[in-house]
Amino acid sequence: MFDNATLFVTGGTGSFGRRFVRHILEHHRPRKLIVFSRDEMKHYEMQQEFDHPAMRFFIGDVRDLPRLTLAMRDVDYVIHAAAMKHVPIAEYNPMECVKTNIDGANNVIDAAFTNQVKRVIALSTDKAANPINLYGATKLVSDKLFVAANNIAGNRPTRFSVVRYGNVVGSRGSVLPLFQKLVREKAKEIPITDARMTRFWITLEQGVEFVVKSFGRMYGGEIFVPKIPSMRMTDLASAIAPNIPQKIIGIRPGEKLHEVMCPGDSAHLTIEFPDHLVIKPSILFTSPPDYCHNLLGERGALVADGFEYSSDKNTEWIDAAQLRELLKA
């Protein structure tokens, strides 16, 4: 699919973008691979890291529709990874979060239509399901925009889907590097917001591979959710700092005890496949495809009424010993 194609990654200098670029260059032969980001220093660093004839680097912001439309010329596939993601910072700067996560998403859709892009996948988050913080709420709106865009495509070829997953092990801004920093600084305590707290976990490479596979699976309108393990935050702290006491500090503003990726209210739309779940669109103005049978030939089935995919009710877990092995790998 990606051989001799042009790919475009918004927020491409971030953790996901860098790993995605590496994956594509190692496994495919793209005509062009365009990194779109507003951080010139990260562009410079990536240019040193990825010296490949297919690489192109565009300074730009998803808030800037003319620049985005120009950069997306002749593009076949778009991965929308740009987002304002830090929960407390979003709470203190709400309109900045709205401008990037909602207005920026709408600009990506408009630019993709203008350039007749074939397929677009937007990255989402578990925080978009039943959101209680602004970041999650803006990503829910973003998800709705991308799903609904399929209904206004008309005879244009562009199709849109969403990939939603949980916390990425070791990504920039996640709790894992924070705990590791505290260990290096010989902290006397590891802060835990609540002893009951659980989270979904996925590695960066797993996230990239899931996105790549979702391009092959998609009809348009799906929210793809990988089946991934959960972990208790106390186990995470024990894995990173087994000899440092844990201190309960209370839940931060906008933080949940447990994360949900497929809400119970969407059970009637949720399809289970062996290694992933799909939330199909609730409204379709055209004849809907058979979402239980995807374009890779995989078959799924609707889940039971009341089904909810949440980090505390998961059937797959990682403990402290398993995380240590994962980090070594």
C-alpha cells in the first residue's frame, strides 16, 4: 500500500511521528514521506537522524489551513498525530487546546478533501471516551469530526478513520519518564495519585504497527481500538523504583481512576475482532459497508449489550516484573 506512495504526518516530529517514520523507511519504499510540524529544532534533529531521499520536512501548524493545504499536495495517505496533549496545561489554556485539537482537526479534513487524499487516520486517546477533562473533550470532538467527514465526502475519494489507544510506554510527557527521573535524582518518595488507579499501556512500536494495519482494514468511519494490557500505577512505580516508598497525593484535576476506550453506551456499535475492537459510526448517509468483515478479510462480531472496554475490567494485565522485561526489550 505504501510503496511508491506519498505519506504525510502532522505532528511528525513527536514520539509517534519519529517511530512511524523509522517503521515506514524500514518496511516500505515510499515516494515521499512528509513530516509536518511547527518545531524547527525537532525538524533539524530529525533531518540528522533520517538521511533518506524520500524525506521531506515542512514547518507548519495545523491551525494554519493555507500552509497545511499547500504541504499536503499530491499526498496519498495522512496520519494526523498533532495535538495538544498535556491534561493540566490544557485545563489552564483551554482555547489553545481547542484551536489545535478541534480547529486543527477540521483543517486536516479540509486540506485532505482539497488534495483528494486517499485515506486519513487520526490518532485519538482513551481520554476521548466519556471525557472528564478538556483534552479528552477536544479529542472526542476531533473523533466526531473525522468520522462525520465520510458523510460529506460525496464523490470525493477521501476516507477517514480514527485509531484510539492508551498510554504509550516511555513517550514524551508520560508518567514513566517522570518516575525514572525521580529514581535518578534519588527521590525519597514516588508520588501516586490513587492506589486503585489503572491505565492501558501500549509500546510505541505496537501503536505504529496498529496504525499501519488500520490503513489496510479501513472502509471509513471506524474508530479502531487495539486490545492492550492494563497496569496498576502502584505496579508501575514498583517496577521502576522497587526500593522507594510510594506516597498517595490525590487525583489531579481532570484525571480518572480508570480509563475507558469503548464506552458501554457504544456497545451496540462495537465489533470485536481477535486482536482489536471497532466502534462503527452511528450515522451513515450512504449504504454502510459490512464493518464485521474488514478489507483485510478479518471477521468480527458485535459485542454483548453493556460491554465496556475499560482498564480496570481488562482481561490482560502487566505486573511489575513484566514491565521490567518490556523496558529491557
